[in-house]
Amino acid sequence: MFTDNNIILKQAGSTNSYALELKSTAVFKEGLVVTADFQTGGKGQRGKEWESNRGENLLLSAVIESNISIDNQFDLNILSSIAAMDCLKSYDIDSQIKWPNDILVNKCKIAGILIQNLISRNRITHTVIGIGLNINQIEFTNFYPSATSIQKELGAVINIADVKDSLLNALQLRLESYRLNSNLKEEYLSNLFQKDKVATFESSNQKFMGIIRGVTKSGLLQIETKDCLKEFNLQEVKMLF
């Protein structure tokens, strides 16, 4: 699926933006993959910049023809997160998902995912799955949480093209499984960082203790506090650890 329609760039503002700029062209269809050695405006969740040294990591955007109800949009986060974990597992690296779709190794961020959808009549027609995966970068500026990479975990330089192939294969397998009506949410929840553990959160500049109990169908984080079970979107809560 992801082998015949690849665009490889030395530099882009962001691979997601580049892919979306092609939406009115014939190449914008399922299987399109855009990669870049460097991004001048790479974005993560909450609008934060994605840090990546030139030529050291995998910066990738893949297009799929989702054709699902907008009510099921969080399923795309789920399958993408699990695919990233599958890729890391192929390198014997165990990871966890920090809600909604950051990938952590030993509490350090190794990958981030940014999903952007095209919607028509309450259906998601196309999805751009943007994945930044740290591969050979070993020094990172101070940001939260701390970062790691495959090389830092394994102590060896890694072939980026091989990681790309592994990630795209994992993404294709998870997408095929999803389209056969496999429910991936249980697997997502079983790998959710700090689930069912007491943790510290911040919301509206106030810190509080709570326990992650689950994620709603629409992707809201369910946190049990001393008073009740509350639901938060990405802009409303931050985990402190």
C-alpha cells in the first residue's frame, strides 16, 4: 500500500502540510507517503514544535482513505499509536502510549503522532497520519517530557530507511486489521502510560491527583479524582511526571 507513491524531500515546512497541499491532485490518495530529512515548521500536539536534527530521524506523513464517521475519528489515533509501538517492538524496544498519542520509552518521548483529517458530510474521507520518530539523534534540548531515540536505547546507529519500512508495514497491518472490524481500543488502553495509577495532573493552572481510568470513544481522557470521574480534552489537562 505504502510502497509506490513516495515523495522524499530534503526539507519541508512539515510533511503533513506538504501532503495536504496535494489534496486537489491525483497523487493525493491512499498510499501516499511524504518524508523529509528536515522540517522547518514541524508540529506536535498542542501546536508545539517538533524538534528533529537534519537527517537523523524519521519525519513521515502517510495518507489513507479513511471513509469513517467523524464519531470514530479517535480510532485513527489508536491504530497509529499501536503501529508505532509495533515498529519499536521490532527493534526490541518496549514502549507505552502517553495519551493521546505520544510514544514513551522509560518515560522519555521517542515518537509523536499528529492526525489531520479531511471531512465531508460528517465522514472522514482522507487522513494524513504524521509521525515523528527519533532514530539517530542523541542530544535534545530541554523540553517536557525528556526525549530519547532508537540509537540512545540500543547504542548503535540505525538505518532510517529500514525503520521507515518497518513503520509503514506496521501501519498497513494495523489498518487492515481495523478494516476487518478488529477492536484495537483494548490494546491501546492496556499500553496507556500511567493507567490505573495515581498521578499528578494540571488543569486550569491547578494541580490535582487522579487516576486514568480510560478514554472515551471520542478520545476524551477519563480521570478519577477524589470527587468523581472527569473527562478532559487535550487542551484541558496535562500530566505531570
